[in-house]
Amino acid sequence: MLAVPVLAGSAAYCGVGELRLAIGPGHESARSVRFYGIIAIATVGGVALNFTHLDPMRALLWSAEINGVIAVPIMVIMMLLASREDIMGRFVIRPRLRGLGWAATVVMAVTVVAMIATT
């Protein structure tokens, strides 16, 4: 029960941020309707999941596995973008950090391959 408001609030901040809308309760109430609407939808969705036959532990496991698989291409794209001076300008990633980033990406990819191979 403690996780529902936290997850609903984080979904609301993510949703209005992605839609480039007014974020948070500090804005005028007319602009915050969408923010609170997303909180309400996320809360109702979380409560509705309690009435399904979905095993919550299995759902957590599947979401972690999906996040791990999706993380590899995202890390590759981030490393490629961070290495381009025409995109990053003076904030381009330095060689040492670039090496560490690619090493983490390789470790993550190997982990995903091992996970798929052992299931």
C-alpha cells in the first residue's frame, strides 16, 4: 500500500514531463488537472491490478527482465551520442569515462545473453 502513492506520483511527473505540461502541485489548479488526473489513473490502475490473477512477484520479475533487455540498446545509443562532439559540444564524454561506459554496456549485454541462454 505504501508503494501505490509513490509509483502514482512518479508516473504523474513522468507523464506531464513527457507531454511538456505544467509539472507538480505548485502550478495553478487549471494547469495541474492533468497532473492529478495522471495520479488518479495510475492509482486506479494499481488498485485494479490487485483484482487480477497476476502474481505480483512474477510481474516484478518480468518487468526487471524486460528493463534489463531494453537497457542494452539504450546504453549503446547513449554511448554513441555522448561520444559525438557535434552533438555534445564541449560536454563530450572523456576517454576514460567512455571506456567505462562501453565496459558497462558490454557487461550488461553479456548478462542479458546469459539470462536468455539459461532460460
